[in-house]
Amino acid sequence: MSEMWYSEETESVIERLQTDPFGLKDEEAKTRLEKYGPNELKERKGTSALSILLNQFRDIFVIMLLVATIISFAVAETVDAVTIAAIVILNAVVGFVQEYRSEKAMEAMRKLTAPRARLMRNGQEVMVPAKEVVPGDILLLESGDRVPADSRLIEVVDLRSDEAVLTGESTQVEKRAGIVEENTPVADRKNMVFTATYITYGRGKAVVTSTGMKTEFGKIAEMVQTVKTEETPLKLKLESFAKKLAIIIVAICAVIFVLELTTRSGQLMPSFLTAIALAVSAVPEGLPAVVTISLALGARELAGRNAIIRKLASAETLGATTVICSDKTGTLTKGEMTVRQLFTNGNLVEVTGVGYKAEGKFLQKNKPVDPKEDPNLNMLLGAGAVCTNASYDGEKILGDTTEGALIVAAAKAELTKEELEKKYPRAHEIPFTSERKRMTTVHRISEEKLMTFMKGAPEVILDRCTHLMKDGEEKKLLKKEKEKILKLNEQMASNALRVLGVAYKELSGIKLEDFRELSRVEAVNEQVESNLVFIGLVGMIDPPEKRQKRQIGYVTKQE
Ligand code: ADP
Ligand code: MG
């Protein structure tokens, strides 16, 4: 059976799960519970306390120390033997306590799952323990509910959910009941809700498609339990050091043994004891303790700055980090988009100023330019600002920060969104979606003239352009120029800039009334978004969070 419930009509999902919108009958639910098992996260058997303990002795250093202990005992060096044994035991205990605790990760995951579920059974609304939910159950969802099992939505009323536990995305997701393409990644399956996520808004009805360890959350629980933890750089280095050391010690001791043997003319035992004593004293028994203590100090320092680490050795790994990769704006970054570069008319213009203050200069080859005197720059900034839904009060941005950056950049050139909108009132909008990667607005320029502005991913915008704005005039967009712009886009993007393309066109053959006719709106929209005039690129940056820079040694490298 295919698992792509999201790419099927709801009718066929319901049929395939042999259920109906009034819910399962009690007997059927019971049979299914036996067949599919309880809806809960299962612990894999395996890592017993004993195996965790034994693991602590699988370290080459520890083995060296153990050998030294045994030899010390054998040659009656009791003080040495006891000291080394104490270090070995202490080391094992500290390691054991740490690792045994991390095995509790499953428990933490279990806490995230729902205790109860509201279902339809026998045509009636009932509350059952989440454990008893089975595939085919009809789930009722309301804001505040934790989702008990992966389910396909059949009805939604303004439903939104928080899927941070699954996707790490901090913003809520809007849910719909339609079909999603095959092989869509989890985060974009808008017609599904998932175990352990929760409903933040609205309500909905859904049919349960999978439960327990078969759910997306269950798959993560499975992974958490099976991942092989990678050795930290410090451990690897220490290990190779220990190996080299062991070889050197053995070699030197062998040489000493032979020398002793020849000078003492064949007295085997005394020569052997000398060599062994040398070997034992060469083992750096203090090293593991020193390493553990310094790491513990590092971990404490980190804890003081609100960073908790699970394995002590991670303190060193963090210190050795040179690059942090993240696609989460607003977590490692300030969440404060600022326009840095403009490209239009074949020129690159730098924009100065930080944050959301409308203060900054426009520099071309380090010389100030006035955007008001330059028709291309003027158009780029103005179009970028009116084709937005964010708002700006001179200090703060309300709404999307990408859009906010465009409004602030225009304000730096004394083009305020407010005034532009007053002069050119908006008549229509084709909204931005992640799939479309663009947004378009239509404005009234005069009594009978309508103008369109479009902004979005540069490649998407360019594909819809036939012309290019040059010195304030429309010229045909040549293939060569298009390639040049795309190349520049790539360059800007590789410098950590978020780049948007901006275009416009004067509408002809379309009147205001055309947007009101629902039956034609799609065709009209397509017409509005075709054959535009490309104005230029806007590059913006979200600066890294300063505070975090200090906290964990955030290192960035820019060429
Ligand atoms: P992300 O923001 O993580 O890049 P999105 O799905 O939000 O992903 O956006 C997809 C693409 O659409 C972006 O890469 C960008 O080129 C473009 N885009 C983002 N925000 C807007 C917006 N407000 N208006 C127009 N285009 C946008
Ligand atoms: Mg976005």
C-alpha cells in the first residue's frame, strides 16, 4: 500500500482505510487495535545499563591505564596501582552517568505526544486515550489540541498548526484539505497533520492514516534510538595520540629491557622489572582526568550562557567549530532584513545604514548617487515598496521582514510606501505563495491607466519578462542580458544575500472590472503576470545575531 495519503483524493483515502466520516464502529476499532498495535512510541531494547558501563572501558587510554594497574599490582607497586585504578573507576562512573541519562531522550519525546484524542466513533463524538487511536479513525481537531496520530485532513476551517517539533520551523503552518503532489516533503504536506504537532488556530476533521512508530514522529523516535554517535574531534585526536604513545612506550621499554639484559649479564627478572616500571611511569595517568575536568569547566561556562550540552566532549567540538550552517532566519540571525545592494541599468549600487532606520546612502563605485535623479533606481525602489503587504512606522516593521526591508530601502530615498500608495492606489493583488515565489500588485496610475508591479525569486521574475528597463526606457530583453543577470544573482546569493527580482508593466486591454469577474480572474491574472519589463535585483542581508556571536564563538567567513 502506498503511503502517499496526501496525494490522493479524500474519498479514496477514506475508502482505502475502509472507514467513513462518521467514524469506525467499536468492534472494528478493537480489531484494528490488535492488528496495528497501540498508538505509542516504542523503546528499542538494546542498550542495557551493563553495556553502557562496559562501553566506558572501550577507550584505548582506559585500557592502557588498566594494563598499568595490573602490572603495578603484579610488581607490588600498590600506591601506583590504587591511584591508577581510582582514576579508571572515576572516569567510568562519570561517563556512565552522562550516557545513561541521554538514554532518556525517548522519555522526553513521549512527553510531547497527546494523552487523549477526540474522535468520531459509531457516529458520535468521543474522547479516548490516544493509545487507542487506530488507522481509519476520524479525528476532530480544535485549536490547542495536540495531534495524536498522522492524519489526512478532510475538512478544515481556518486550520493552522505548529510543527516545530517535526520541522524546526518556528512559524505556524496553514492547513488545507486539497491534494498535494506526490513526494512532497513533510513540511509542505499542507493537507496532513502530524503526531506531536499542535493546532494553534481553527478547527478540522481528519482521517488517521498511521499510528505509533509508523508516524513521522515515530520515525524520528526510531532514528534517535538507532543513530550511531560520531566521535568528537577531541576523542579521535586523543585516541590516535594514545596509540602512538603505546607504540613508543613498548618500543622504548623493549630497548631498555635488551640493554639491561646485556649489562646485567642475563638476569632476566630484574631487567624485566626495570622495563615495566618505566612503562608504567610513562603512561600519562593524569591526562584523562585533566581532559574531563577542563571539559566540565567548559560545559559549566556554556551553561552559564544558556547552552546545555549532552556529552562533555561537545564542549571541545563547539570550540573547534568554524562554520555554522542554518536556514532558520530569526534564530541565529537577527531577523532584521536590510537591503544592501541594488542592481539596475547595468550598475551595482550599495545601500548603507543598519536596522530599520530610514537613514542610509546610495553609493555607486563609492560615489553617492541620488535615486530620485535616476529613473531606473527610482522605479526599482518604488516598485519594490508598493508591491508589499508589510508596513513600516519609521522604526518598526509589521509583517514580512523581506518586504519590510524593501519599504525601508525606498524610505532611505524618500519614497515612502504610504505616499506611493496614496498616489497610486492598489486595485488588485495576486498574493505571494512559496510555490509561486512571486507577488504581484496592480495600481491605478491615472483615471484609465493601470500599472503592474511584480517581485519574487529572480529566475521566476526573469522568466516572465520580455523587456528590460534601460535608462528609464523599455528595451527588448536579450538572452545574453538575462544570463548576465542570473549570474549576478548567483554571485549575490553566494555572498549570503537574499535576492529578489522586480518588474513592472503598464497594463493594456485590462480594465478594473476584469478583476471583479470571478470566472475570468485566473486568465486575467496570467495576463497580468506575463510580458513584463525587468527593472533590477535587490540584495538584502539578515545580519548574524551579535549576542550569539559572543556566546558560542560564532565564526563567519566572507570572501
Ligand atoms: P524562504 O523564505 O525560506 O526562501 P519561501 O517559500 O518563503 O522560502 O519563499 C520562496 C521564494 O520566494 C524565496 O526564495 C524568494 O525568492 C521569494 N519570496 C520570498 N518572500 C517573498 C515575498 N514576500 N514576495 C515575493 N517573493 C518572495
Ligand atoms: Mg519566506
